[in-house]
Amino acid sequence: MISRIKGRVWKFGDNVDTDVMTSGKYINLPMDELKKHTFEEVRPEFARQVNPGDIIIAGRNFGCGSSRETAPAALKAFGVGAVVAESFARIFYRNSIAIGLPAVICPGVVSLGNDGDEAEVNLADRKVMDHTTGKTLDFQAFPDEMLKVLECGGIESLLKQIKNDQKKI
């Protein structure tokens, strides 16, 4: 996991539903095809313009709706560096952490800046900085167990590491 993530801000409001992120009509497509439809109903330019390291900033209850693992997986497939929100739907939050996508809870983040700003998320220092506006906010620390999952790049990588460590004993 990278402790400092820098990129363009993609700003969203409250109650962004997983069905808006990755519509159910594309659920059976391979990820390389499915990700082309990410946010197409609300941000049709997203799939064409998102770059590795970009940061999603959102309001409350990001990732509500269906338990759709493809939603955080599509964001990670694009290389989105982090999702920073006022709050998350629990299942989206857990799915994101499980695949190594930082889901950062940061009260007040929607007031930080604007869509298209250059921002940075510093996971080690627990800060979100908007380099365009010069504003900085602190965010909640991850529980130790979740931080370990993120540091390994997801739960699958963590389990492989544990298995390899056990072989050395």
C-alpha cells in the first residue's frame, strides 16, 4: 500500500449507490469491460478520464445499495488511490478494505475543495490535503487489523503472506 496518494479529485454527493457505480446490467462482464461503464449514468466521462492515483471525495453513505463487490473492484481496477467520504455504507467500506482500496472516513471532506482539484491523502499522517485550495483535514485512524489488510494490498495478499510466513517456521 502506498502511504501517500496524490491525484485529481472526483467529487460526489451523498448516498452514492453501488448500482450507479457499476450497474447490474454489466455484472457478468469481465472487469476490463465492466469498468468502462463505471459511473456512466452520473459521470459518463469518468471511465475515459480517471487516472491512477485519482481520489474520490464524497458525502455521506457512499456505497449504499446492493452488496456489489464489483463497485470497489472497478475503482481499484482503474487505479483510484482512495475513496474519502463523510461516511460509508458498511458493506462498501468492508469490501474496499478487503481488496486493499483505502476507504477513508473524514467528516467535513465535502467542504475541502472542488471537482478536478489536486489532492493528497496521507495515510500515515491521517490527513487529506487539497493542494488547489490549501485546505487540510484530519481523518479517523484505521483499526489496526484493517490497516494491516491495507498495508498488504488486501485480505488475499495478507493471507498469502501469512501462509508464506508459516512455511518458514
